[in-house]
Amino acid sequence: MKENDGRLHLGFTDTGKVILRGTCFVALAALIVPAFGILSALVAIMLMALVVGFVLRPKIRITGNLPERVIVGQITRFSYILKNTSHLPAYNLCVVLSALPDAIKQLSGAQMIPRLGPGETIEVTVEIRPARRGHYKIKRPICQSGFPFNLFNFGTSCDGEETLIVLPVFYRLQFSTIGMSQNVCAGAARLAGQRSAFPEYAGNRPFLPGDSPRRIDARAWARLSVPATKEYHDNFDKRTLLILDTCVSEFPLLSGSNESRQLEAAVSLCASVAFTINNDCLIDVLLAGNEIYQLTALPKMVCLDKIQDILAGVQPSKGYSLEKISPVLISQFPQISEVFFILLRLNKAYRHLLELANQAGCHCNVLLIGEPEQMHVDDDDMRWNGNVRYLSPDEILTGQIKSL
């Protein structure tokens, strides 16, 4: 990102707001008592600060970009390069991200540059801390100056926005070798437990970020004038399906937001599972609520980024029906070896999917967010939740879940 020209940005500093209020009070008091001298001095100071600051207003070119992805709750540091394009020096400079969403805070104590001479460049560091996951539009930064008396902020604001993706909290888990399936339920004969033993050549496709450079087809590259990679049918990878429940009708929302702690824990757990198994499994499908995402054609690293981006934008729902989407999932079960159910509740729709997945030979992991004593479980549910593992939302969000 480069900023060369833009609109003048003028505003009061905190000190300037105090002086302005004081000037107003003195003006009112001058109607009753003789205070014209004090009023004149205050007005003269503000006018001098305004005129000098406008003449010496900074003309700064900012080069740099926001990071594409950050993790909720973590402090993220990134840099901008400032270059003074004016023939005059600039004083008391700092970089400010204006109009940030409430969920993202720029940490106080922004780096202050006392002086930047004509043509000089300097690197500054900005720190932000996102409080909620999501997809946010962030306006371009402003380099502003409070010179001379720190009463007014002079800067240049530019049009345009950048997208910042705030990912949920995720971390690597440990899975028991007994719990993870070693078989793949598919029509072709396969050797259990062997990855990529005899991959079958399937053709070429355009090279994508995350593909291995070793699979680049030099002949196809020369013929098409664009990088191409060889694609193989790998019959020995475990194929996985992730099912995430997003219904929060039974849970209270956090005050002042549309968030549910149980849902945030479920999203975090889903992201952690995907992050952990991505190297050893092919994640074919992600079901988030009643939205289904087909991921089969994506390389593994691209697939993981796609899953994290989807989970960053998952919204809570009051209720939904799986009747329309169930046939699509059921058709996938014969090619799936591992299914992860990450649920907020026990109901008949998910129980039906679990039964069909078991009948297709899939190994199923049912992870229920909540405490057993706080959740109502009737006799009908007890017939299928014998291997359900209850996980505390607080333990998930604080990273205390180490193994499944």
C-alpha cells in the first residue's frame, strides 16, 4: 500500500479539547468578570498552533500493509515505512489506524517520531489486539502530527480499505492412535495405514499457493507459459469430514455482543482439530451450521487457510434444519474415514447423521461443548452418546485441552 495524496485530516488532541473547553469557560466568565486578557491569550495560542501546524503539516508517504490474518486475543505487531516527501521537516509524527471497529484496539503508546527530515525514511511499528474473530474492513492509516503545541492533529487521510481476518484461537492437539481411524472407506482396494504409497497420476492443473514445487511439470509449464503442477489420486490418505453445530438458541449471549461462549469454544475446537489433522488427513467437507463447504480440490495448506477463513466468519444461529443438506453429507460418507462432530446440543438430526456415518464404516468422534451435569440427556440420547466427550468451553478457550 502506498499513500501519496489525500485529504487533509484535522482534529483536536486530548490536550486541545481541554484547552478548547477552558477557552469556552473563560469566554462565559468574561461576561461577568474581567477576563479578556486570559481569553485573548488562549485564543492567540490556539490560532498560532493552528496556523503553524497547517504550514508545517506533514506530507508523508506510508508504505506497508496489514497482515492478512491475525489470531483473536493476541497482540499483533506490523510495520510501516514513512517517507517525508515535503521540503520541510516534520515533527512529532505517529501512525494511527482511524475508525477501527470496536473489536480491534490499537494499543496505547504509539511510536512517536520527534523529527523526520526532508526525504528521510523511517520504520514504525504498530500494535493491535483483536477481541473478536471475524472479517473486518480497516481504513488506511493516517500519519499525523501534533506540532507545535499538541493541540491539533494534522495528517493526510486516504480513501481505501484493507481486509483483516481475525482467526479463532487454535492450537495443536494430540489424538490417541486408538481413536484415529486407519482405514479408508472407499470402493477401491487400499492398503490400510499407508500414505501415498502408490499415488495415481491424474493430470495437470494450474499451480496454486501451497503446492509442492517438486510436483511442477516443466513441460506443461513451457507449453502453457504458466506454472502447472502434477496432480495425483492419493488413495491412502485418510479423508475427514468436520461437522460444526452453530445453534445457540439454548445459550445466553455475551453482554453487548452477538457472541456465545459455547459457540466460540466450538469454533476454536474445530479450528484446532483442522490444524492438527491437516498434515495427515484430507479434509474433504466442512459443515458449519447448515452451510456446507467442499474442500476436496484444494491443496492441504490452501485447504487449512480456507477452513480458518470460514471459521473466522461463522455466525451464531437461532435454529436451522439439516434436512436439505443431509443427503449431500450422506453421499460423502462412503468415501470418508473420519468424522468429527463438534456439537452444542444433542438432537435427532445429528444423531441420525451419526448413525449413518457409523453404518458406512466411518470412525466418528463426538465432541460436545458443555458440562455433563448442565446438559439434559434423556434415555433416547443415551443410546448413541456412549462415546461422547464433554469439553468445557473455558478449557478450550484457554488452551487447556491437550489431547482428544
